[in-house]
Amino acid sequence: MKNLLLLLLFLNITYNSFAQKNNKKISIQFENSSKIDVITQIENITDYHFYFIESWIDDDLISGNYNNAPLRTVLNDIFTNTVINYYITSGRTIFLTKNSLIYDELPLNFIKNTNVKIDTNHNLEPIFLKESNKNQNEYHEIIKIGKENPNLSQTSFTLSGYIRNKTTKEPLTDLVLIVKDKGINTITNQDGYYSIKLPLGSNLIEFKSLVIKDLVKKIIVYNNGNANFDLDVNTEVLDEVVISSQKNRNVAEVIAGITKIELKEIKNIPLVLGERDLLKIAATLPGISTAGEGASGYNVRGGKADQNLFLIDEGIIYNPTHFFGIFSALNPYTVGSLEIYKGNIPVEFGGRLSSVFDIKTKKSNTENLSGEAAIGPVTSNLMLEIPIVKEKSSLLVGARGTYSDWVLRSLDNESLKNSQASFYDFIIKYEHKINKNNSLQATGYYSKDKFSITSDSLYSYSNQLATLKWSHTFNKKSRGSLILNTSQYQFNIGFDASSNKDFDLNYKINETLLKLKMQYIINKKHKLNYGVSNKLYSLNPGSKEPLGNNSIINPIRIPKEQALESAVFLSDNYKVNKKLSLSLGIRYSFYASLGKASQRIYEEGRPRNEGTLIETKDYKKNEVIKTYGGPEIRTSARYFLTQGLSIKAGYSSTYQFIHTLSNNTTQSPLDTWKLSDANIKPQQANQFNFGVYKNLDAYELSIETYYKTAKNILDYKIGADLLLNELIETEVFQGVGKSYGVELLVKKSKGDFNGWLAYSYSRSLIKLDSEFSEERVNNGEYFPSNYDKPHDFSLVANYKMTKRFSFSFNFAYQTGRPVTYPVGTYSYLGNELALYSNRNEFRIPDYYRLDVGLNIEGNHKIKKLAHSFWNISIYNVLGRNNPYSVFFVTENGQLTAYTSSIFSIPIPTITYNIKF
Amino acid sequence: MKHTKIYYIVWMLISFLVLSCTEPFNIKSIDFEDTLIIEAIITDEVKYQEIKLSRTFSLEEFIPAEESNAKVTITDNSQNVYEFEETSKGKYTSTIPFGAVANKDYILSIITKNGKSYKSNPTQLPGMVPINNLYATRTVNEDTGNENMSIFINEFDPIANSKYFRYEYEETYKIVAPAWIYECPLSGPGPPPPPEVCAESLEKKTCYNTIASDSIILVNTNTFKDNITSSLEIRKIPRNNPIIRKRYSILVKQYAQSLEAFTFYKILNKFLSSENLLSQNQPGFFSGNIYSVDNKNEKVVGYFDVSSVSFKRIFFNFSDFFPNEPLPPYFIDCAPFTIPDINEYYRRIEAREVAKFGEPLPGELQEVVNIACADCRTLETIAKPEFWID
């Protein structure tokens, strides 16, 4: 309707102003006046009247001094840097128009068969709004770009800007802009920026992304210009856990085995002790599992827990868990997205065999101060987004802590009074958009855990991380980023039993990474990713210092270890045709173990021990001790069988130069890391995968299979001493592993009822064979690894009953993990001992658990300062006592069996969340 | 109110996490493996050497399962064959006394009654290392203030050809019954008691007992900063342990071992020590140096240990280290008490559950003490050992 009126107005004006020319001269003086004032002044000194909408006119101050100057000159100057055009009628009326120009003649052939004299001074045709709109019944918002300039000969212009989420002000990445019927399109980059060449005139632009409602805007282009959009996100999707942000990603992504968890809203999942836990949610997806509730590591596709690369804003975090893995060490409110690569790992990542957990903190709000807070029974959590420079830079701060410690201290119970269990973590991120092409990001992270299990020992561990990232866009085709980061993990054990065996033990690992990654789009078919990375490890395996004068503990200081891990990488995303896409990648990893160090050389062909030691070689500082390296292939292909059905296949190989030393059956925070050296070789793995993917209306289906082999997997002799052992190579040996599985995922992410069902059948096997009996396990045959759980089933479902109430539940079933169980007892030197079965010959009972949760939203009054909601959940409703481990000790000469379980009773929790 | 609730939840959580997630349970056999267990420690001491053979028993019941009727021999590479014969169930003793000598390979061979054959790898005697200094000293726990008597070894030979040691000890202590009454008065009314009564009464006063260690004490002197000053604590006795109430003696046996034997005992020791709450050491079968001749994959438990042994004994009195200080308590409570029921009194005197203590005051009941306070022989004791020096 509005358009029609405009057109009528236009025609009317055109009619009235035919062939009118006005060259009135005026004298006027103004200084630092607003344009409106100047207009009023002109109105006062002349008999002209201006017609315009005040909001069109900006507040910029102008100055001028004109003596008998043509009115047109004055007006030209006033509106020189604006999008305002004017038209002077014969009736001494001046119409100001935004963007568009009022034409005083009709274009050629506008009115056919009429004898109108056409002035040919203008080489361009005016832009008719109605024209491009004629088949359109809907209304589209019209955006006019640039100032129409009748003398411009250009026919296409560049429009650029950024697109953000209206509510969170976070950039919307990978949003597609399609110019209807013109075959032009572009995608927003990671910062939400886009740039598109548009033909002059009216363009219907479609905005497409799963996170927004599909939207069409009419953009009338007069000139080069800038347009920023704040779009409404698709709230229907965001109310639930969004596993994939892109509708077609499931079928369209070229590489298989990617899981993306968007953390915008995971509030509907039942909580454990009030904690929203990303990694726990990841573990409900196929291929990702934990050894048990109290295990701090994650096993991805049958890989050991040390084979995962956890990255927060590109910086590594060695232990992403708190309190033995019961909580994850990531503040859920500060996380933007978590992407897990379990199949083909992109070439830019390396150094771990099984997976990459790429965690990105959220884009902070640059407009308004906002935040989120949660109060739970164990921890409290706060996240703030603080704008520093509007639309340019902002700070994201997240903090979380337990209050269990002071509660424990204030208790009357003697045994609890002395126990400790506390943790906290802190994250800060600063983002600065220097300009369209440059941005800077700095992230800092710290987490700390402290606990004592017995009154005489105090354990603590901490993660530290600092990252600096500079992103630069060279041009439309090429962009890159330079990343510098340093990470540290350390733990400490203080043993103070007031005996002469008291000690203080410290362990520390540090790594510094410098990485350059580039992206170059050759053409529509080829997109290159390439770069280099250099990582320096510095590891302090620990020292043990006697505590107190009485201690007979000899101070032990294990010498530091140092190594350099470098890589160059290149990948090409090659779109062969509409159906077939390839991702071809290669990474060459190079590793050098560096001095200063001593390396022991053992007799060939004999088990390594103190007795077969030939000599100890000393290496000077930074002297190369041993190098390893090789190419890592990361390739995959996707083929569309039909539009919503695709198949993918891939092969990837990986190197890992660092190993955890743990003689526990599950990963614990006190496991130490060891660098490969002359005696310990790097781990290597190969994975083949194949999958079928299907999108069906609201459902996404996928079936993936994989076969994986690994070699040089570090294992330990029974009863090995791994902590503070300088002769560590005498306690370990390396074996081969293989794992395979089928993973099924059915997901519904839309609607009031949504969630997913995941099932995987997988096996993870290890073979430790050697000619020496002490380095052989289970007669050198393949046996199940500690985390081999063939059947793994998860069902996560949310049901939104009303706008305020939603109900969710979680069901998990897993085959019990393997254990080594006694198959008899015997007496030796007066003690009763257990004779164990072959390693992992038996299994603990199957694991199953049901959690339920209820979310109650606060009321939705628009004027409310903050939005709040309550979450009530019950973890393990069935009260199933899932054993976590079973172990056997000889106490007072008698064999005693223990079973431990973590959450054996239903655990109810209430948390209160507030968002402002 | 809200606070209290949070407290409660956290309390529940923490107590739950820290305390109650580990609980003992009755082990049930899933499967049973019948395996031969061999305890064979041969030393350089010339004596009747002993070897013990047994089998595993099921998890539910403790039924010692000795392995009888096996043929046990030790051969050396000089073709000497030492035969063993079963002297008691599962216990095999060498037919002649012998001691292992240096630079010889010893092989243990066993043929069980079911015809299965087992052999050890050739094993040599490590060099003998004497115990240079064994001493007792009074120690204090800095934090708790608790006092102990600690037995240490130091002055290890820095150039000794053996670096790996296992220790055993045997402690012997003197017991003096605190409520003992000499039942052979030198003077008094009536005829003197017969001399055997006097002799027996004396026997009730002083007793001895010996207890052998059951823990495996291992040391690798390579880990010592300084072989001379580094001391190894062999035994720690709390100040109030009754065994040091009077006079105490400890015999320490030091077995110099090969690295392989040391490693075997080290692993064995790991399985004897307690576990961490939330993480579990990888358990498993560990083999020694004995294998089945017929089936290499058959599990055989045990180590054929050829060690050179050295001994040292020390004595001390409680008063040497704690002069003029109160003695540790006696093994049982010796506070006198009365039994009002006269029948019950006589029954318990008759049954030697209690003994008279002192003379009753007129009109009061006779006080009694637990019999062990008056007659130490009712405790577990042995005759005065030959080595005992007062």
C-alpha cells in the first residue's frame, strides 16, 4: 500500500514539475548550525517551503557563507554528505527525499505511444519501486542504500555490513544472503560481516539460516553503502538444545563425525547438582562416552581419554573437569558453541589421536551490559557481558565457585570438618573490532580444584590459559588469523600424616603455541585452508620435597622435559559438482624432543629395567634428542544421493606426541603427562569412516560407522610406579589398539516435543604383546580396553507444555565397563591375596540412569528488568546404584572387596537462574 | 530457613561424595581358576631349606589348599640336585641342609601330583651385604605430638653389589604380669608351700612372646641420596604399645635380592596396600620367574627367590628411652573389681578367669583382676628364648 502511495506521489510530482527549472539566488550565512536550522533559515529568508520527515535529517552541524548563490548550490552543499535528495517545484516547494531522486521526466518508453519529449541528459533510468515488486503480495521492509546520483554511470555497487542477533547482539555467522532471481549470494563471515555486489536498483534479498526466520528485505541500491541488520533469531529453535545450527549441515557437511552443540539454551536438560554441563551433554551423543561418573576423561570412538584436544578459544585445556569429572570446568554461560570432531579432524588441529573439542566462548554483547547468574546447591555462577566501546569492543567475564568448603568447615561433624572439596573457575575475554578487516580477541582462563579425601593429604590442581588472536581479512577471498597462546596444567599433592613420610609433590606442564591459519577462496569450487603451527612443550614432571624435619623422604626432582611440535597444513574444500564435495587435507607434523635431558639407553632385545641399562646420555639445552614426524592425511567426501540424503566417507590419520601416565583404570586429575622421547614413541592412529545422512522434515537421521587402528598406545606394567619415576620407560610399554562401531542418531530439534535418541555399538580393544612376559598382557591377545562399552544408548527429550513450563528427561543405558576380577585367593608370605583374571575379562553391571527436570520460566513481562527461571531436576530418579569401580585390597592379611559408586541415590536439585 | 536447606543439601552431597561412595561387599566368585602357588625362598644360610606349595581357593571361603605329593627339586649348574620332601601338608623341606652359593645358577623344578611340570628361570645368589647399623630411637610426630619408638637401619654400604633389599623382622618382648602375687611367701602362718608351687608361681610373673612381621618391607638403595645417612624405618611402635612395656628385642633379617625378585615383591606389596577412593590401580596377574613347562600361558604364582641373608638383633628397655615416665598400659585392663554374687565369684576363680587381688578389708568383698594380669601365661606366650639377654 505504502509503495503504491509513493508511486502515486511520485507520478503526481512528476506531473506537476514537468520541465520546470528554478534558479533562484539567495544570500545566507550560518555557522555550526544544524541542517534543520539552516532549512528553517532558508524558509525565513525566502518564500520556499520544505517538505520532509525530520528523522531523515542528521544532527551534523554545518557552516556556510553564501552571497547571492543559486539555491541549488546551497542545497547541494547542505546535503552533500547525506542520502537526501531534493526537488524544487515551481510552486516554491522543496521536497526532500531520502535516497531516491525525484525525476522530472519520465524515462524512455515509460508511457508508450505518448508524445513526450524526453530529455536525454540523464543516462540512467530512474528506479521504480513498484516495478520490482509487482509479483509480490507480501510486504517487505525497504532499505535504501546510498544517495541516488543521476550522474553516476556505475551499474553495480557494494553493500557491506554485519548481521547480528537482535537480542544477544552476537554476530550471526554463515548466514546466507541470496539476491532473488539474480543468482547473487554471499555468506556472513565468523564475525557476522558480509559484503555483496548488488545491481543498481531494487533487490530482493533473502536472509537464510537455521537460526533466523527466513526473511526477505527489499534493498534499493543507489550507491555503495553500508547496512547492518539486527535480526530476530528463530526462538522456536533456540528454546531447545540446538545440536546443529544449520539445517542442512547434517547432510551437507563434507566431513563426517562432527557434532556441534550450540549452548544458547541448554536449560531444559536435567541437571546434575544444578550444573549445566556441556561435556555431559556431549556424552549423550554417539561416539562420546566416559568411563564412569567419576572418571575425568572422555573416550571418543574407543580412544583413550588422553587423546582428546580440548580447546577454549584455540587454547588447550588439559583437564576440563572439576572434582574428578563430576563437573565440567567450563562455565556454561560463557560458552558459545562446542564443536566435536570425532571422525575427520580438520588439518589445523593436531597432536591428539581421537578428537577435538573446539569450544568457543560466546560473542559478547557490545551494546548493553547483560549477564546471567545461577544459584545452585553446590556452585554459583555468574556471567557478565560488558560493552567497552559501543559496537566495537566488549568484555565477557564468567566466574563460578563452590561454597562447599566453608559449609564443610562450619559443620560439627569431626571427620567432615577436616575434609575439603572446593573448586572455582574464571574466564575473561576481550574482543575488539578494530575495523572491518581487523579484530582482536584475548581470552584468559583459570580453574582450580582442591580436595582432600583423607585428613592427611591435600590434592589440588589447576588449569591456566591465555590466548591472543588477531584476525585479519585481506580481501574478499583471503583472510587469516594469528594465534598465540599458552596453557598450563599443574597439580600438587601434600601428604601430611605427621609421619616421617610427609612430602609435597608438584607437577606442571606448560605449552606455548604460535599458529597462523589462512583461508583462501580460489573460486566457487576451491576453498583453501592452510597454515603453520609451532608448539613448545615444557614439562616439569615433579618434585617431591620432604615436609618437616622428621621426614625421611628423600627429595626427588625429576628433570624437566622439553619438546617442539611443529606442523604445516593445507586443505582444499573442493566442490566437484552439485552432488560431490571433497575435503582434501594434509598435515605434516614434526616433533623434536629437546634437551637439557638425560636419556637412558637399554640393551636391545631385553626388557628395559635397571639391569639392562647400558648408559645414560646427557644432552645440552635445546639439543635435539630424538625427532619423530610424518604426514597426516585428513580426507573426506560427501555425495548427495537425493536432496535430503547424502553419504560420506573419510580417512584420517593422526599423531600424538604426548602420553598420560596413569595406572588407574580411569583417568584421574593426578595423571601425569609424558612427552615422547628416545624410549617412548609417539602414538599414531588411522580412522576410516562411512556414514549415511538423511533429513526428514523435523528429523535428522544419521548412521555412521568407523574402523580405527592405533599403535604405540602407552600401557603400564602391573603395579608400576608412575609418579616421580625417573626411569619411567622401565614401567611402561606400548601396544596397539583397534576400535570400531556403528553410531545412530535421530534428532528432532523443532517443535514442542524435541530431543534426540542416540545409540552406538562399538568396541575398543588393545593388544599388548612382547617377547618378554612382563610386557605382555593377556598372553598378547586383543582384550577390551577399560572403557569398552559395546552398547550405549541415550534418549534426551524435552516437552514444552506451556510457554512457562517445560519438562525434560534423560535416559542413559550402557554396558558395564570391563574389570579385572579375582578368580581365586591365595596366601603368600602370610598375606591373603587375590588372583586376578585376565585383564578386563569381566564387566561391572550395566549402567542405567533416568533423570527428570522441570523448567519454570518467570513471567514474560516485557518491561521486566531481568528474566528468570527455575530448574528443578532429579538426577538418577530410579536410584540405581551404578557401580563405578570394584576393587580388592588386602587389609590385615585379609582380602576385602570394595565397590564404589558416585551417585547411587536420586539427587534432587533446584537452581535459580537469572538473565539480565 | 533457606540457608539451612542449602547446608543440608551440600552436607548430603559432600558426605556422600567424600565418605559413603565406597563400601565393602561380599565378593562372589564369577569364575574360579585353580592355580599353583609357590613360595620358595632359598638363602645362603646352610640349613634345611623350605618350600611351600599351595593352590588358590575360592573367594567365598578360606580353605587352605596345600599342594601335596609334589616332587620338588633344586638343581644347580654343577649338577648338584637338592631333593625336597613333604614334611607337613604343602611344606617341603630339603633332605639335606644346604645354602646357596655365589655364581651358580639354581633352577627349581616341581612336578605336581597330577603330573604337571613347572620350572623356574635360572637364578643366582646376589652378593651378601651385612646390616651395618640397626638402632632404636624415640621419635615424635610433630603434629599430633604422639611418641613412638622407631627402629632404623642406616650406613648402607655404598659400594655393595646388591642394591635391592627385602626385610623381615621378628620381635620378642618380655611380659611381666602387673598384678602378680608371689604365692610362695617366705614367712607367714602355716606350712611353706611345696617348691613346685613356688616355681610355678614365678612362671606366672614373667613371660615372653615373639611375633613375626607380615608386611613386605622393600628398599632400593639407588633411591637413597646418601647411603650412609639415609635411614630406613623398619618398624614404628607407638609409645603406648604394651609390647615395649618392659624389654623388647627385634631381629631384622635383610635379604639381598636380584632386581627381578625385588620387582616381584614390589608388585605384591602394591596389592597389599590400600587404594585411592575414586581411582583404582590396574589390577592384574603378574608372573614371577616360574612357568609351566607344558603350557606357557598357564598362570603360576610365585617367585623362586635366592637371596643372601644377614641378621641383626637389638634389645632395649622402655626405661632406656622413657626414664621415669609412666609405662605403656598392660595388654588388658588390670583395674581390680569385685564380684558381689558369691557363686559367680567362685565359679570365675575356679575357671581361672580372674585372680585375687590383695587382701579384702574387713566387711568388704575380695577384689579380683583379670587372670592375665596375675598370670601372664594366659596370654599368648613362649618360653624364654635362648637368645634373650636381660
